[in-house]
Amino acid sequence: MSRAPVVRAVTALAVIAVSLFVALTMSPRLGLDLRGGTQIVLETRDSPTAKADAEATDRTLEVLRRRADALGVADAPLSRSGERRIIVELPGVQDPARAAEVIGKTAQLTFHAVEGPAPEGTTPGKDRRVIPDEDGAKVIVGPARLTGDGVSDAAAGTDPQSGGGWFVTLDLREKGRKEWAKLTGEAACHPYGDPKRRVAIVLDDKVLISPQVNEDVGCGVGLNGPSTQITGAFDVEEAQDLAALIKGGSLPVPVEIVEQRTVGPTLGAAAILASAQAAVIGVLLTGLFIVVTYRLAGAVATIALLCYALISYAALVALGATLTLPGLAGFVLAIGMAVDANVLVFERAREEYAAKPRLRPALEGGFRNAWSAVADSNITTLLAAGLLFFLASGPVRGFGVTLVIGVVASLFTAMVVTRVLAQWAVNLPSVARRPRATGLADIGRVRRWLTARQPDLMRRRVPYLMVTAALVVAALGGIAVRGMNFGVEFTGGRMMDYSTSTPLSADAARELVSGAGFPNAVVQSSDEGVSVRTGRIGEAEQARIEAALESEGGQVTKERDELIGPSLGEELRRNAMIALGVALAAQLTYLAFRFRWTFGLATVIALVVDAAVVVGVFAWLGKTIDGVFLASMLTVIGYSVNDKVVVFDRVRELWGARRRAPFAEVVNGAVLQTVPRTVNTGLGALFILGALAVLGGDSLTDFAIALLIGIVTGTLSSALVAAPLAVEFERRGTAGPPRPKAGRGRTREGSGAVV
């Protein structure tokens, strides 16, 4: 007896148990678009004295981390993106004006004489301040005697000969040396141990350290020379942190806000609730559909689907991935798409059972023969998800991460969890006596109809291609006539969403905004509130718009605020085009490698048709083209490629077995045989998308609409565009049919269509 089933069962049980433990003990990391708060993207600029390279950006990041703490945001996520960008997330901060002012101001590193302790109630004199030192004790400091411009470098070091203690070395510029010597010389005139013998180094009004001047320094002489050392009871981390802060403060690299997003907590909570409801409804509908279609096998697949959702969620939490709104939508969508591999397996098993009516061998044959199409379709989806991760930014990047995790989890649950459960089920004596209860022994009336009639779709391939060309022309006409409504992510500017206690019509809101001094603003109104899109404006201008809406809209709450600089908008627009172009090129390369160039070229042309139709519909409807739309487009490409991979995988198999048959006949048979998988997978995704479109709010609704159009178009283009094009290309090609693979020479007949 083979040990493989036991190994698969133990592996599946272990993965599910670990996933359940992670899901119950760890909380997900929510993006700001789900939990509310402000995200600011800063870009460092070159200054006359410093180049904004990766090292300078890292030092700037340390200063910004302290500023985030000053806003009352503990452990605020800060990270460097690329060489010159810093992403600052401030959960719960709803005042972007204050956040931008604190985060974006230039660093101020100053050196002061300590004039003594400050008892409670002390009033400092002119140009003096009372601030706490590094130990929390309040002291009086004099005016700034030296700024960060006088410091050229700071580094942590250790001297093994003196016991290995850590110190920080300051390197002074020429203009800072004289003032440093004067400052330390004045402090040295006080007795050792006197607080007045200290010098305070202050960054952004906070004392970093206030060391005493050494005993051997003479009064009025001070510390001369190009460098000086600060010693103390430092460990390695304290010395390095102090050096980094002094260095960062002494080398202020100008920063510019290139992106700013603010999301209200109620909007994020509503998005989570809507996605959760869509997930529950979508899973219930998908599970019901699969059970009705495949009976016992469908029930097994539904259990595996729940395991898939658990494993995907646990992987997201365990990896610390940030769950964004598009990522949440991707997670919900991936549940529907996870049905694909199960459908492929069950349709193959139906074919095996029709040829040889034995349940267990039929199921094994289904898993074995479906593996090629399952692997190819998942790889093409990973290509699209990888492009999203590397070329997109912000929340859309989270969609790419979610999609990658979803694909891997789908592959595991379909080929391991489903296999374990299905093998256990077919081995039950009660099931063995009633094979029709499994859903694998019943081919269905539609399959019998297709097998008997054998409709010749390829005979009308030229009319199909002509209709396709007309659709593409209509789509391009929409782009030419209506134009593309690019969002602020691609154009730069500011987008603000407000909710009002008194509903406002679009005309009334537009008049109010125009009266506030923004006649060119794009104003839209819906049941959820008012959306205002302008050029790049500041906080004062935004406040004027909000006040204008309050005059007739009652209480106004800002639910979302996005500010995109022109340089970032241009970059995102360029990256979007690169992502789409690279996606098509990657799919062509992979399919040409796995199949042949004719199949790859036919697929890419069909993908261009799919993309053109979706973009054209959005142009005609005037819907926004933004980062979420980019995510939906790349998902459409991945889904459409999956469909075409399944068709061409069957073409390759049939052609190798029927080498003398006309190629058009082979392609027609492959299309008919893959109809069940296409229909069943498409319906599984449509249930989820329908729930998202109804429950998801404006942003998720557009996402779902784009995918609904893309899935329908991609499904039809597989049979009516890609397959006919492959026939036409092969007529002009010289390569012969592929060699049949060992053990797969039997011709598959029938379609496995659903009753």
C-alpha cells in the first residue's frame, strides 16, 4: 500500500491545525484604509550640503519616528520605499494638517548651555527655556549656540583599551569648531558636578543628551579640534541610536509630501463589514452551487473551500501582511477563484469514470490529469500578482500580496486537502454502492447533448473575429469620445469624500464648491455623500470647501482624503502602463514556452481584447481609472489566461492523440470539453463579485464591475477569439502536432457540461 495518502492526510491535518491556532491567537494587521488614520509619503530632496541618497533617507526616517511619537502615535509604522521615499502611517490620526506640519518640517538640532535646574514654577528669562533633560529632570537652557549645520558627522565607537565602553564621536565643520570651543570653555568654568557644567544637545525641542564637560578641560579654553567625544554608560544600541539622531539632525535633508491619505474610522469599519458580508454570502452561494453540481464531491470541495479561507487568513496574519481594502476584496475574490482547481479535477474524474466506471481510479486519474492545467493556470496568476507587488504602490500592493497567498493556498487545498477528503469519501462502502451520489458518475444532459450534436464553433470563426473587432472599435470609441477619467493617483491632485447630515444633490454641491473658489473642481454626489476632486491644494483651501458644504449640508464629516503630488501621479501612471505591458509580455513568453508561439500569440491578442472592452466600458460609463482599477485589470488578465491555459492544455492533449485530425476539429473538441470548467468556475467567481458589487460601496463596486465584465469577456474570448486565432495561426505555421505524452494517449470525448 502506498504511503502517499497517509503523508497527504498528516500534512493537511498539520497545516489546518497550525492555521486554526494562528487565526485564534493572532490579529490581522489592518491597513489605514480599513482602520482609519493618515498615511504620508515623503520624498527626500538634495540640499546644497547633502545628497538625498539611501543613507540620508534612513537618517531622516529616524528623526521622523520621533516626530510620530510626538503626535501620540506609539509604534507608528515607518518604512523606506526605494532610495528616497519614506512611508509614514499614523493610525487614528484624523488631522492631516497637524500630521503634515509635524512630520514634514525640517529637523532642528541645536546645542545649548545648561544654566541650572528648574524648580517648579520657574519662569525662564529672555531666550531661555525650561525643558526636561534625558532623565526627565527639568533644566533651564540658554539660547542655541550651535546648530546641526556645524556638525558634519556622528558615529558610535568603542575603545577596547579602556574597558570596551561605547562612546559617540562628533565631527565638526569649520564654522562649528569655534562656537563649540567657546560653549564648552564657558561650561568648564563651573565646578565638576555642577549642572551648569553641562551642554545640552537638543533635537526638535527634546534633549538627546546633556553631558558634562570633562575635568581636564580648562575654563575659557574649551574643546578645540575637528572632533569631540561623548562618553557615558552606553550600550551598543544606545550609542548607535544617539549617533544616528545627531547625524540625521545635523544633516537635514529637505522632504516633500508627495502623497497623503486620510481615512475615517467609520469608512474603514463599513468596508470590513461589507467585505465580510460579501464573503459569507459568496461562500454560501458558491458552496450551494458546487454541492448541487457535484453532490458528494461538491460537499467535499466546499469543506476544502472553508479550509482554504482559514489557511489564507492564517498565512496573511502569520506573515504580518497588511490587509488593505483592495487586499480584502482580493481575499474575498480568491475564495471564488479557488473553486477552479476543484472543478478541473472533478471534470477530469468524470471523464475517467465515463471511460472506466470505477470510482477510486477515476478520482486518481482526475487529480493526475488535471495537474498540468492547474499548475499552468496558477503560475500565470502568480505572474500577474507579482507585477502588482513590484510595480504598484499603496493599498493595491496589498492586493498583490493577498493574491499570491491565495494562489498558493488554493493549490494546496485543491491538490492535498480535497484529495484527502475525496479519497476518504469514495472508499466508504455506502458511497461505493451508490457511485452516482458522488457526482462523478453522472455526466449530465448538457454533456450528452454536446457529445451527440458536436456543434462546430470553429466553422464560424471568421464572423466571431469580425464581431470581436467591432467590440474593440466601440471600446476605443468610448476612450476617444468620452476620454478616460483618471483618478488622482494617476493625475496628481486631491480627492476628498465627505458625508453630510443633509443630502446634497450634485448640482448643489458643485455650486457650493465653486462658490468657495474652486470652479474647476470635479464634484460628484451619491447616497453615501459628496466627492470633491481638485488640483493640489493645501489644508486652508480644503477647510474652505468643507465650510462651504456645511452651509447647506449640515454636519459634514471627512471620510477620505487623498493628496497625490504631480511627480508621483506621473510615476504611478507610467508604472501602470508598464505593469500591463509586462503582464502581456510575461504571459506570451510563458505560454510560448509551455505550449507553442501560436497559442501564446492568440492568448495575448485575446487578452488585449479583454482589456480593451473593460477599459472601453469604464470610459463610456465615466468611471474612475485608479489603482484599484489597475488591480482589477491585472486580475482579469490572470483569470482570462487561466481559462485559455485550460483550453490549450486540452488542445495539446487531443492534438497529440489525434495527430491526423484537422486542427480546427481538434480545437473545437477541446473547447467543447472545457465548457463545464469554464461555466462552473465563472459562476463561482460571479457569486462573490455580485455580492461585492451590491454590498461593497463605491470603490469595491467599481472593482467588482470591472471583474464581472472582464470574467464574462475573458470566458467568451477563450472560445470565440483565442481558439479561432490559434487555428488561423497554425494554418500559416510549419510545425507539426506535439508528440503524445505517455499514458495520455486516449482521446477525451464529451464536455462534462452542467445540467
